[in-house]
Amino acid sequence: MEHAVENFETIATNVFEEIRKMVQEVGDVEQVYLSEKTREGQIMTFLVKEDFPTTHQDYAIHIGSIMEVLPKMKYRIYGYSYAQRELEKGNLYFIKNCQLGKLVHNRSNLDPLAFQAEDDIKVLLKKAVANLENEIERINSFTEGIKFYRKRKEWSGAAFLIHQKIEWLYRCMENFAMGKPLICHKIKNHLLYAHPFIYGAGPIFNVKRRSDNQLLEVIDRAYTESRYHSAFDMTKREVKLLHERADMMENQVREIFGFRLDDCYELLAKDTENSSDESSKKEENKSIEKDENDLEILKKIILQELNAVKIISFGKRIGIRERHSLAGISEVLSFTHYDLLIVAKETVNIYPSKISNLISQKTDGNLATTIILTSSNKVDRVLQKGNEFVHRVLTTGTVIYSDPEFSFDVPGQFKVTAEKLEKMNREFFIRNHRASCFLSAADHVSGDDDATEISLQYQALQQICVGTIYVLLGLRPDCLKLEYLFDLCSNFSHAPDNCFPRWSPEDQRLFKKLINSPNEVRFRTSDRRSLVDVDILFSRSSNFLKEMEAIARKRIEELKGELKKENHEK
């Protein structure tokens, strides 16, 4: 996931000096910390004298007016003594944003929140991990209670514990990602408090959707009414849906903590001595050797199957899967996925999916591939037309094999023109609009057989994938199977795996149901219904569409900026 707000070095000096001057006028601001550039962007942390809530509102008004000069910059306000106590306890927010950040303003004699020794910081990080494990262990007690009540078909008791699980997951996430949890029993308030600030936290309830709002009302009512009113009841379907949302939330909390912890270790690594640099170089060399071996294996298998003139890798990522044996033994395996462009003399009766399956079989699942197959004649034609994808792969991709007798006349640096940008923007608008219409139609036909609604979700996902792939890669895929499109989207985003996890058997079953929905519509007429499956897939599809739209919009804005800068220089 690529995301960055404003880097400290890129903040205009006059703007930063203006902020510093205004901060000095707020007499009770003791220290200001600016976090380094990490995956969630930069955050400014203000530490003030008092911890009392009555004075906190005044600080918020003054500091809010100061931060208007950097409207995209996130910031938090805490009392100095509170921040110091939380840091000593191992609160990840203060480790990352104060301990490993930059002290940019200090008007007091108070000690900066920083330990100079690397070992001290590592101790704090271990405390942070232990804190999370303790919280998850406490939350797991709710999970056991939920299972107990579901077995007894006591839906209101199960709903109450689901509420508790979600609420404590939010408090846990808010504590390590924002510095302080919101003490409130309404899940709706946690949505408003956490999601605008915490990067990577997708709302588990879409408040714009009527059915999600109903679920949200049910779960908030469950906290109070299930305890005091014996008449409170709910359905088995609602309990199952809410339990699914709670499990999604738990996975999200673990992931958000994980990448923030990785950020801390990356920031810490910048200050390590040469010995650690040498060890990292050794690890890097091992990684390079493995890559070379992988590419050699790919070349050998592909050349045995077809007469290729060029094999180029344009993307690589690491994945994890769980494999089950016939004896019932499961094992966790890691694999490397390569995106390949194969240029062949002839492409008739050659199927990329069969080559991908063969590679997976011959490497025992250690290598996976997404293959784009084309002919040498077609490459020449699209280069003359100015195809961005082929130009980018030929100039920046990793060449695995190249026939010396074949060469392509690759033009100079590819430049986006106003006409191409307008065409890209228009095409994405159409694809995004179609995706939204298909998803709205899926919501409209809710209550029909599964295949009808899920197949509409499938088509919505197809459209948004095609549009985003064109914006990010400059490619119009020939194959429109959803699995193939997801693999291409994984080249620039973790959204396919985050929105459609395929780890547990239940997630695999749901994904298979989504993938098979077009065939269900064409060839079967059964009226099987599972409203829970449909709602879960709808929620995941909605989140995926939002993520893809945000990525594409951001890329289009970047290209507009580049074009504007180029025109200005001319």
C-alpha cells in the first residue's frame, strides 16, 4: 500500500516557521513532535502541561487553528505526564511518533520523550507486542462466550458479547494507533472517532447502506437492552452477520498493529551501527540469489512450453497460503508471485493459465505467476501507438530471457499528454460508474437467489478492476476472469487480499461462491438462498470498490500534477 502525507523535508520552510511561531504563542504547549515519513504518513503530536479534560477543549481550538495551514497533516494533543506514562507502558503511538519522531519544538525544561539507547527502545517495542497479545487474549474470552451462546441458540446473549468484542477491539486499536481510546459503549461513536484518523482501518459497517445501519443499531441496542429487557431478541442471521464483522475487525486490528510495528523497526534501523548494516546486506544478497534462482526456474519451464522471444517480470510479491493434506494435516507455506510479460513468435492455442498451473505444479506451489501473453508483431504495433504498459515493461522490467535475434524499437521516455490523461480519466469514470450501478443493482435485488445478486457483485468488481488496472498500469487486460484481475491489481495494492481474504476454509468457500456466480446464473436455476453469504460478500465488494477508486483517483491527480509541472517548465 503506498501512502504518504507530507514529508518533514518537503514542508515549506516559511510554513513550518509560521507554525512554530504560532505554537510559541500558546503558552502551555511544552513539546511538539513530528513523526518520520512512514506508511501512514506523518503525524504531529502536541504535548501540553495539563491533562485535565476541561482545559483540553481550549487547547484543541488553539492548535486546530494553527494546523489549518497544513490541512492534510494529522495531529493529536496530549498532556506531557500522560504521554510519559503511556510511553513507559509501551504504547505504540508514543514510541512511533515521539520516541522515534523528531522533537521540533521544546520550550520547557522537561525531558524529551526519548531514550538514546537502542536496547531501551526494543524493550518498549516488546512491551507493545505483549500489550496487544494480552488484549487479544482478553478479547478471545468474548469469542468463546459467543460460540457458547450460539450453540444454545440464545441470540441476544451472543449479540451482547459480539458488541463487547467489537468495542474492545476498537479501544485496543485506538490506544496503539491514536494514543488514547474512546471510552464509549456505542460502536457508531467509535466509527466516527477512529476511522478518519487511523490509516488502514476500513469501517466494518457501511453507514451509507440501509442494511448495515440496521445491523449497527441492533448491535448498539444489544449492549443495553439484552441486559435489562428480557423481551429483546434478534435473529440467527443477524448474529451470524455481526459475528463475521467482529472477526473482520480482529484481523484488521492485528494487521494495523503489524505494519505500525514494522514502521517502528524500520525507523529504529536508521540509527543502527555498521554491523547491522552488514548483516542486512548479507540478507539482501541471499534474497538476490533466491530471485535469480526463481527466475532461472521460470525461464526453463516457459521455454519448454512455448517459443518465447522475451520473458520479462514486471512485478513480484510474497504470499502465504495454508495447505491441507489428505491425512488432515495442515501446513503454512510461503510462495513468491511473479507478474510476467511473455512475447512469443506464435500465440495460437497457447493458454497462459495452463502455463501458470504448470509452474505451480513443478515448483510444488513455491512459485505462482500472472502471465500476459502477446506476439512480437503485436508488440511492434502497440509501441507505435504509444502503449504505456508495454513501453514501461520493456524499459523498466526485469528481463528473464531475451532472444538475441529479436529486438524492439522502443521510443524514448513515455510522457502523458493532456489528451491521454483526459482519455484515462473518462474511461475510469465510465468503469467506476458501471461498477457502482452493478453494485446498486445487487443491493436492489436483495432477497432473490444467491447467484443473481452475487453475479452482479462479480460484474461490479470486474469493471472497477479493469478501470483501475488501466489507470495504474496502462493495460487493458485480455482475460476478464476475476481471479486474474485480482492478481493484476495485487501488483499495486493489497486490497484484493485485504477485502477478499482466502485464508480460512470459510473465506475460501465464500470466494469460490463469488468466482462461480456467473456460471451459476448461466447454467443453474436453483433458488438456494444464504442471505448471510450475500451480505458478507456485498460488504467486501463495497470496500474493494472504495479502495480501488481511491487508488485510481490519487494516480490521476499525480499525473495531472506532473503534466502541469511539465507545462510550467516549458
